[in-house]
Amino acid sequence: MRNPTAAGAVSELAELVLPWLPPPDLAAAASASRAMRAAASAVTARRAADSARGLEAFPAPFVNPIDSQPYSYFIYTPFSLIPSAASFNAQPWGCASSRTPGPTWPRPDLGLPLCGCSCARGQCGGAGCACADAEAEAADASGAGMASLSECGDGCACGPSCENRRTQRGVTVRLRVLRQLKKGWALHAAEVIHRGQFVCEYAGEFLTTEEARRRHRLYDELASVGKLSPALLVIREHLPSGRVCMRVNIDATKVGNVARFINHSCDGGNLRPILVRSSGSLLPRLCLFAARDIVDGEELAFSYGDAKPNPKGLPCFCESSCCPGVLPAEET
Ligand SMILES: C[S@@+](CC[C@H](N)C(=O)[O-])C[C@H]1O[C@@H](n2cnc3c(N)ncnc32)[C@H](O)[C@@H]1O
């Protein structure tokens, strides 16, 4: 007869350990015993039920009508961060408790002296608010480069409920991650999203250009043999003269949020990328807004950038009429 105490100890241990394991190690643990197999499949089911692992307002489940891969493994961060903490290498995912502990690393304010607004309650973002940025709108209207927006931030007297922090509350629309035959995983709306609505930040690791180039070379090699779907974006801010004044590299390949599942579309897709600066933070965040009304079930997409299509690059399956057939690729 089985010892109920020993069985209880195994399942307690499994609950503590298995959520920390990446898929190959989870599969290896599952082969140890029947109890471990049951515990591992429960972890797998919970992972598939929420790519955002309880860190956003709604679960964003994986749905795979194509093959047997239940989910895509990565470390979740609701906001972009600087890769300095060793804790990046692991995060529990699929625990029986409803919420995975959130990231403990700080926002990337780089220790700058904090500056921001001191508006009366409810006045932020309007005329007179130090965080409102008329020039950003002008740059957008002139069509020179990517649009930008200013928000209140850590340097402001207002609190987190301030109206001028619409991109700082995480993902508040319902989404799902659907497996496709040609593009791999893809992010889809799971409700109607209205034009202008904030959808999500493209969260990941902020990289130096040197590190981004190093990873690009590595990722290109792995992607060319189908071993990786890299999610490293390079964003260039331009002066009105057209010259680049700032380059931001965000890598969501290993550490990211639901935006890492958004595929590229050569016609710009249905999302509009906007660089958002918050008072007190040095680095802008890349935020995605609905470029038009989006219907429930529609795939979300945006253009990965104006990098020239590389004839030796990966094939593009966006199916837009202007698609040259290859994905834009960075020159490393
Ligand atoms: C940000 S990830 C998007 C999610 C990705 N499909 C996945 O399965 O994880 C970017 C990668 O997705 C693939 N991808 C994105 N847009 C694509 C497109 N239009 N056609 C083909 N592959 C695409 C490429 O492998 C690209 O490096």
C-alpha cells in the first residue's frame, strides 16, 4: 500500500520545484514517476492558460490548433528593464497559487535626479503640466519618425491613478496567443479594441547597441535554421532633419510580455507604435496603440521598422499587398 505521507511530500516538493523548470527539465522530471507526471501536466496546463501568469489584468491564454506545443517559454516582465539582475534567468510559472510573484527588479530610472510635475489632482497632462509635451505632437504631425508621448512618472507628485499614465497600468485588454502554421505564435484580440486605445508596451530588456549587435548575430544564426523566433527590436528616433538622434534596443526574446508574440506586417498592421517618456525615467518605452478599430479575434500586428528588407532575410508571411516577401532585418 502507498504511504500517503510520502505521496503528500512528493506533491509538495513538485509544487515547489516544477514551476521553476524550463520545458525540457519539466519533461525530464515528469518521467520520474506517475505522481511527478501528474504534477508536471498540471504545471503545463496552468502555463498554457495564461502567458501573462497572473501579472496582467486578464489571462492571455495560448491556443494551439496546429500542433502539440502547449505554450512558448519565456520570462515575464510587465515593463522594460535593464538586464543587470541575475534573477532574469528563472521565474516560477504554473504554480497552483493564482499569482506568480512579479519581477522584483526596479524600473530603469538609472538613478537620475527625479523631476516631474506638481499639478493639482486631476490636472495632469493639460496646459501647465510639466509632463505634457506639445513638441511631441508636432513631431508626429510632421511625419518625421516615430510619434512620441510624455506621461507623468516617478518624479511627479501625482499618484499611480493619475490620468496621464495610461500606459503604466499594464495590459488592460483581453488577448490570446494563437499558434499559426507559418508565423508561429501570434497575438490576437479577444475583445473589440477601439481606435486610439492603449494595447500594450513592447516590454523586454533594454540593451546597449554593442550587446544588441552581439545578440542579433547569434539570433540570426539560430533563426536561419528554425531554432528561434527572435524578438529583438531596434527603434531609432529621428530629428526633423532625418538624422538619427537616439537608438533604443529592446529584446523580448528571453524576457518580455505578451507583445513578444506580435508579428510584423509590412503595411503597418493595426497597431501604432509610440515612444512614451515618463518624467523621471531616462529611457523611452515602446507602446502600442490601436491604429483603427480592431475586431474580436483579429491578429494584432505592426511594422518592425524601416530597416531595409534583407534579400537573405527570413521569409515574411504578412500577406499585405506591399510585402516584398522578406522580413526587415537589422544590419549588424
Ligand atoms: C516578436 S516575435 C513574434 C512571435 C513569434 N511568431 C513567435 O512564435 O514567438 C518575432 C518573430 O516572429 C516571426 N515573424 C514575425 N512576423 C512575421 C511575418 N510577418 N512572417 C513570418 N514570420 C514572422 C519571426 O520569426 C520573427 O523573428
